[in-house]
Amino acid sequence: MDKKRVFCLYRVSTTGQLDRRTLENEKDDIPMQKRACEEFCERMGWEIVDSRSEKGVSGYKVSANDRDAIIDIREAAAKKQFDVLLVYMFDRLGRKEDETPFIVQWFINNGIEVWSTQEGQQKIEQHVDKLLNYIRFWQAQGESEKTSARVKTAQAQMIQDGRFRGGTVPFGYELEQRGRVNKKGFPLGNLKINEREAAIVKTIFDRYVNHGYGTHRICGYLAENGMTTKEGTRFINTTIQNMLKRPIYVGILSGGGVQSGVIPELQIIPQEMFDRA
């Protein structure tokens, strides 16, 4: 018999998963997925004819209609260019209960076998097969929803505890290493006031509140006096507008709909001046 032709799909949800090597996260690593699929095909006597990798693509948040890999694989299936669609685990196909089961069914209805190296073949020969197909991705979506909820809760708690949760450092501040690390072992910095930038922040609020300057005039004033952004460039109008609204300058961290209390060591502008602004 001719060897079955296999099209493999590899996916990780976040770019941070690309280089993980710890055992608990191996299932999310593309090189590991690729090796597992290659070994599975060797045992089955199949031949891999093509593959697609998705890096930083969420199977929970991104629709299959917006995923180039799924589009390419469906086109190849319609042209009968392969016989088996193989993934490491079925949730690599997606985690949307109202979409992914029907993607699987579409491939099967078009003569393509759908396999996972860990879970075997997904069939829809009987009514119960269709139910199990749906339940699989209903459960996968539930796991994604729980993960999302845990992440949001953890981030909210970090803010409420006054801890910087990462991202772009606001103008007026810099990061100071105090020995904190995240669960991956990477250092986590704490915000501290940058004195040069803090002086510019005070100037912006003073010109706006006490001298009646508009944001365009403030930009000109800063440029005339050699005051620049972190990158050494001229301030623009929208940057000034955003700065005048940021509670970080009274020492309040915010994000995800929650705020910390006032953190005195991060306060650059008095609350009264901020409120007037």
C-alpha cells in the first residue's frame, strides 16, 4: 500500500512558549511537537509531505478564518494533497467550542483523517463520535477560560499590592532590580522615580495647571529648554495629553480595571494638582 501522506500542524499560543525546555511545558514547544509528529509517522509508516507552524497564535482567541495555517491546510485538503492531518494534541487545532469541532468534521467529511500523537484518531462515524468531538473542544475552551481568569486575577492582585507587572516603563520612572523573579526565573524590576524625567513631568503639570499652557505650547516649551523623551526625541501633543491623565504620577498603579493605593515612593505630582489637571 502507498504511504499515507501527512500534513502536520504545530502551534504555540504565546511567543514566550517558543524556547521553553522544562518538562512541564514541553507540550507547548514547537520543536518538541515536530519531533513527536515525526516519530509518530515513523511508527505508523507514514510520510510527512508538508507542515505549518503557528507562533504566538491563540487557539482560543483567534478564529480559524484568521489563521493562515488553517487556511493553507484546508486549501491543500480540498486539492487532495494529503491524507492525514496530524497534530501533537487536538487543542493545537483550536480551543473554540463553537468552531473547532466543525473544522475537524470538515476535514473528515473531505476524506482527511485527523490524528493526534497523544490521543489517536478523531472519527465521526457514529453519533457518539460527534458528541465526543464537541466535548473535546468544549473542555479545551473551558481550560483556556480558566487560564485567562487566573492570569487576570494574578495581574489584578499584583497591581493592588503595588507591584509593577511589566510592560513599557512609564516616563518619569526606571526599573530597579531587587531580586524578584517570575515563575520562569526571569528578573522582575520594581519601579523607581527617575529624577531627570520626574523634573520634566513636574514641568508639564506646572505649565498646564499654573500657567495655562495648552499641550501644543508645552511641547514647544520642552523642546526650547532641551527636555526630551526617554528616546531623546521631541515630545508630541498626544503624549502630553496621555501623561496628564495617568494616575501613576500620584503614585497609583492601574490596569485591568483595578488600581493600587497611593505608593508614596512613586508619587511625582500632588493629588490636588493632578485633579486640577
